[in-house]
Amino acid sequence: MAQGSNCRIVRAFLAMVFPGMLFSLFFLAGSSMVYGQAQTNPAAAYPAPEKMDEATAKDWLARWEKYITAELKDRYCDKEMGEELGWLVSPHLNGFYYGYMATGQTKWIDLLIDWSDAVVKRGVKEPDGYIGWPKAAGASTSAVKDFCTDNELGEAMLLRPMVLMAGEILKTPALKEKYGSKAQEYIKLSEQIFEKWDSRCAWREVKEGGLWVVPPFGLDEKTNKWTEGYDQRKTDGFSLPDNKQNFIAMWLLAMHDVTQKAVYRDRAEKWFKVMKSRMKLREDGKYFVWNYWDAAGPWDYKPDGSTKHWVGVHPNGGYYSVDLEGIVSAYEHGLVFTKEDIDRLIATNRDFMWNQQVKDAKFKRIDGGEPDKRWAKTPGVLWSALAPYDPTLRKIFEANHNPASWGGLTATPQWLTRFAKTPVGDK
């Protein structure tokens, strides 16, 4: 990670940790649409949750809208590149998308287009003809050299809300008439970005399925040509950690929902197969545990046989909250994970990790290990993606969530979209 960006990235990552700044990208059960065609909904295996009371919903919306409006002044869309497109721009885009979904107000579509276009116009044409947003040390990992490069994670996080909004526009006649060409533009861009990473050999098939790697090359800033690592792109690189794989997979699920092209669903499914293979049962099969990163192929090892990254449970529980967003998204799309898996994950978070206090709830590490002093307050966090499927976890979420927070940019309107009785706010 580039040193100069640390403070902003830390702020953005706080959006994924508990308490007070809960960040969630859980899919809306039953709302995955393909130009208006409903998908099968495995989430129906759980009882339909109660709706929020209207007073609370309106209060959350008002506090969220005041906060996101104040945040607009930072205009990250005008300056960020690389991975920061994900951590600093995408929370706003998600807020705009779910803001429209929660209220029906087209001002949120206009804001999403404004911010999206501000990023798109700053794209750089690279040696292979594809557009990117490169920056120094853009690979954001010490496992490869400090290349000047664009970043697949940042682009996937950026594009997902753009694609979801495009899908909503194209299945709604009134929106399609006004915004249809822009929606098609965003889908085309997203497809081109997928092609870019695929053509750069960033996708690897493995025994369990498939996953994405950080390519072993970047841009030579003096010549605007690839560095010498380009010749090793098919065999070298570094496998992204689970949380980043899950973000990318959620982008691909959105792409499939909107385009119905099988390649996006197939790639996501192959990653989720790898994800599930890494999850181990403990305590007689009651709970799950898994590592932050695992080696996936020969490219993940140094010449001396050691791995390019440490292997184990991460002491910051926020990373596992992102994993759960991916897992729940897969489940709601009928991929890989079963209701039994979801029930075990609920038990892991609720029965093993939680301190059994609703207000000011705290969670221990997924493996029960000692907290690291660097993340003493977040060795574990609420897996908010599971809250729609367990009344206790939902109660914890609603008791601790701050609608007017960085994490609330996405989580608040998304929650209202799912749990408000009717669209809230003045249309």
C-alpha cells in the first residue's frame, strides 16, 4: 500500500469494522434481476423478516442523507486512482445506487452518473489498448514489486454499483428513456475491464476452481511500456487474499445479473468453490474458521519454497465481514453455499464470537485467538451480511448502526431498501 494513502485507506477500511461504522454489501434477497426477470431466491428458505417501523426508517434516511451530502465535497471521484477507486469512491457510488433504490429519487442516479463519469474520463489508455487508472505502487501488496499499475480490486468495487444501476435503468422504461445510453456505456466499460484482466492472465484455474492474481508487471512511467515482468504474466504473480477475491466475485455476479452472460457467473462460482474449500469446521462441526490468505499455486511461493505471504487468521476481523458478503451473495444466487453453511456461519458469529451483549456488542476472533494490540477493538466484528437471516444478529445491527457514518454511506440505504415498508423520503 502506498504510504501517502495510508490515512485515507485506514479511514475507508473502518467502514468494514464494528462498532458504529458498519459496512455491508449483502445482496437484497429476491431482488437480483435481469432486465426485470427475477432470479431464483434461496434466501426464501428463511422466514421473511419484519419491516422497520416508519419513524426509525425516516430518521435513518434523514441522518444518512445529511451525512452523504456533506461528504460530496471531498470529490474523490476527481482525483483517486488504483485501489482507492474501491475504498474511497465506491462507497459513494453504492450510496447513490441504494439511495435511489430506497427512495425512488432520481437525484441519486444523477449523482452516480456525475461521479462515475468523473472517474471514467480520467482513464488512461495502456499499452494493450485497455483503459486503466494506474498509480505508483498500485498493486497494493509487498508480495510483488512496487509497480505503477492499475488495480483490479479498485475497478471491480467501482464498477459494481455502476452495473447495478445500469440494470435498474434498463428494466425501468421511464429511466431507460432518460438514462439508457449511459447505462449501456457503463455495461460496455465493465465488460472491457473484465476482458482487460482476463487478457493479462490475471485469472488462474486451480484444482478447487479459480481465482485472481496480481500480475507481475506494471507500466514503465518513462516509456509507457510494460515492465519486463510482462513476459512472465502467465506463470508468475500473487493470489489476492480472500476478501479481495470476494469483492471481485460480487462484481461478476452483478455483471451476470445484468447481462446474463455465463462467463461472469462461472468465474464467480469457481472462486466461491475455492472459498468454501478453505473453510474448515471446528468444535465438532459447529463453527467455521479460515485464513486471510492461502497459497493457490506455484506463483505464490518464493524460490526458497516459502510463501510470499504469511498464512493464518487475520487479527483484524473486518476482513472476514467482507468474506461473508461474498458468501451470502453466492448463497442468494444459488451458488456453492447451502443453508447448512449459512446456519453454521450464523452460529460462528452469534454463538462463538459474540459477547452476548446487544448494545455495545463485541466479537472475538474467528479462531478464538488473543486480540492483536493493533486491532484490539476489532478482533472480530458483526457479520452484518447474515443479519437478514437471524433475528439476534439483526437486533445487534440495528442497536449499533450509525446511519450518519462512512460505513453508513452504503449500509443505511441498503438496509432501508430491504426493510422499510415502502420507499422512504419525498420523491
